[in-house]
Amino acid sequence: MTVQPILIDGQWREADAIDTFRAEDPATCQPLPDEYPVSSWADCDAALTAAADAFREMRRLPGERLAAFLEQFAAEIELRRDLLVRVANLETGLPASPRLGDVELPRTTGQLRQAAAAAREGSWSQPTIDTGAGIRACFEPLGPVCVFGPNNFPFAFGSISGGDFAAAIAAGNPVIAKANPSHPGTTRIFAEAADQARQASGLPTGAIGLLYRTSHADGERLISDPRVGATGYTGSRTAGLKLKAAADAAGKPIYLELSSVNPVVILPGAIRERGEALAAEFTTSCLMGSGQFCTNPGLVALLAGDATEQFIGLLTGRFGSAPIGTLLSKGVQSGLNASVGELSRAGAEVLVGGTAGGGRGYSFANTLLRVTGQQFLAASEALQTEAFGNVSLLVVAADLDQLCGVLDRMEGNLTGCIYSDTAGSDDDCYDRVAAALRPRVGRLLNDKMPTGVAVSPAMNHGGPYPATGHPGFTAVGIPASLRRFAMLASYDNVRPHRLPACLQDKNPNGTMWRSIDGRWTQEDVVSSPKS
């Protein structure tokens, strides 16, 4: 059987493979026919060399050229819509409609076009001009970016289609994409579309590279290579921390999305007011996509009481009667089994579910577990084990002090939300709960489940460790996401004609926002003492 080629320096070439692999159809648990290479270091080295050569040209390209590529890429994706949806459905088990074709694909093309608009307009680079000191600064591209995509969003977070890819390119960097082995065929189609767009827009041949898989050692060597500027990674905490150790040792930036249980606090007044509706809303959010969202509500904190016990009964009934979905892979099923086992050993009682199987292909029973607040405080680390899938842990605290103590023990998370009575009976509780929860989450929500992540300039899809590797950056939200893949470049007494266009006296497009002597403006520099 023919092994699929890799993309390096604008050419689809035979890999220097040390092994091969095939993806599986998770709905049938059977391998798919196409075979993909596990690349040797020689492939990684060739991709790095091509990207480093491309960077010398890309770092000086106007934003218009980068935008043209991103917009053409979005158009090429839309031309391949049916093929992408069909292959991704086979490789991931995610529904073709509405999930892949009607939700994730438009989101993917939408964020590519948002990144194009940011590259074209240029304010993302935060040009800062001090005319008195003769110093000017802006954010500039920092070098080839390695992107490791996750298994759960093959389009919107894909290594050669998703938000990290779009942000890195919009900032002016080449990208070496490392496909997720769960959906290599989907990634290959995206790479073909990206290469077609690269040719049409005139980006250098090394602007885009694709490797399907490497050994762990070569992956760590790749992201710590001197030619690399930064890495974006979404995936398991175990693998991510190994990459982080390698990047840190080499002094290389790496932006990680690792794990999150996304605590939801439901206060008593909200349960009394709308318990049935909240039970339905939570069940939908937790079981959507078989729970395989990084923002899935994996922990619910409640205050003890009769209404809470009735609410837990509603949740248990809904979880037990809901359809059991297909998981992304055998690895996700095994991981859920291990996580539920860890939670149980730490004292959690299984209310419903708790076993593998029950659905089509790789699956796990819809699962709710329960502990008291006291139990959580006694084993808080183990009881924050992420169960990536259709599982959630209920923590029932004896009183508000204990509930706040539970939140004080929480690790960093992407999201946290608080449900309260609309008439205001929970307001005093809310103030204390929010004070405990706010420092531990990147995005705080009220009366809204966390699973939706809007592509908005105000979005923070990040948070304190271990949700991410750095609490100051977001993987979603343009233009902020671009600055992860940029360096702050200062120009001191540099002659005007040698400055980047965004730092010259004349605003290059009339719409870019620049800080001139402490004032954000779209105007030209009126006068400059240094000339």
C-alpha cells in the first residue's frame, strides 16, 4: 500500500519514514485504508530548513500578502467542504451535520478571514512611537512556528487550518504543522488546500510544511531547534509537559492548552427558581459531542439541601436516559476509564454510568460521580483529574465557607461559571464565590454553560496552569492570539526610511491604530524631532 507523502518546501515528497500508521474509524473500531508515515529526524530537519528560508522573506511581507493567502485558503476550504466533512466524519466519528459541516467548518473559514483582516489592518502589532526619545517599537514575526493540533476539533483547531495556524501566518511566520494521528486524512486535505492558496498568493515555498507523526524524541527536538520561533500545542497534559520541558530548556516559547475541568457553581436560589431548566442545560452541555470539548463542564459545585438533592436526582435521570455517543478514539475511551477509576479511588461515588461501552464503537456510559465538600478538600488533587468526555463530578459542600474552600483548592481552568437566582437572592453568595473563582479561570461566565467559544476579540481561551502554559495569552480571539507568535522589536534612532512601514511617520493605510507620544491615534506623526 502506498504511504501518503509529506509536504516540505512546496513539494509533496516521500517521507523518510521510520514506521507507518493508519487512522481508525471510531464508530466501527476498524482501521482506515490510507497509510501515513512516522517521519525521521531527516524530515524534521528538511522542514525546518525550508521554514527558516521562508521566514527571511515572510518577515518583511506586507500584511496584504499574508491576508491574501488566508482569504484564498478559506475559499479553497469551502471548495473542498464535502470531502473534508466526509473524511473527518470517518476519522473522528463527529457528526457530519450539524457539527462538522454547519458549525466547525464555517467557524474555521471565519477565523481565517478574521486573521486576514487583522494582518491587513495591522493594529495587532501595537506600533508605539516616542518622538521625543526617537524610539519606536512594534510586534514583529519571530520565526517558524510548530503547531500540534488536537483530536477533538479537526477543523477549527487543526494544525494546518485552525486558530494557531491562522494566527502564526497572520503574524508573518511560516508554519510546520504536525498532524494529529487521529485524523491525518483530514489534515492532508487541508494541507493541499493551503498549498494551493500559497501558490496563488505567492508566499514562499517553505511557508507551510506538514508532518504526520514523529517519535516523541524527535518531536521534542523539533520544537527546541534553534530555527524555531515558537510552538502552539493543544492536547494531553502528559505529552504537553514533555514538550514544554524541551522548549523551556532551549529557551523557546511554547503555548499550551493542557487540561481543564471548568467548574460550574450552581447556587441554591437558581435551583429553586429553575432547577428543571438547569438540569436540561447542564446535561446538554456536558454530553454534547460526547463531552469531548476542552470547555466541557467537568465539575459542578453545589450547596447541600433538599432542593440540591432533587436537582441531583434530575441530573442522574437525564444522564441515564440520554443517548451514549461515539468517542474520538480508543485512546479517549481508555483515558476515560482510567480517569473515572482515579476519581473513584479518591472517594467519588458513581451515581450513573462509570463503565466503557454502551454506544456505537468506542464509547463510555454517560457518567455522574459525587463527593462531599469535605472529601474534595481531603483529596483535591486526585478529584480534579480531568475526565475528557461525557463525565462530570458533583461536589456537594456543607455550607458557603466549605464551598469557597473547594474553589480555593481549584487548579487553573479555562472557564468557570456561576448560576444564581435572577431575583437577587443569591447575590451575597455570588460575591464570595466569584472572588474565589475569578483568579482560577480565564473566562468567567454567569448563567451560561462554557462549551461555546466565540471567535471574538474579547474572548480569552486561556487560563492559569494547567489549563494553559501561560495565563497571559489566548488561543482564540483575534488580534490578541497573533501576539503569541511575535517578538517586541524596538528601533532606537533608526533613520526613517529604514523603519518598518507601521513605524514611519505616515500611517501606512490610514486605519491602523498607533500609540504616538502616549495617545492612540490613526493619524500620521505630525512632526518628529529625530530625522
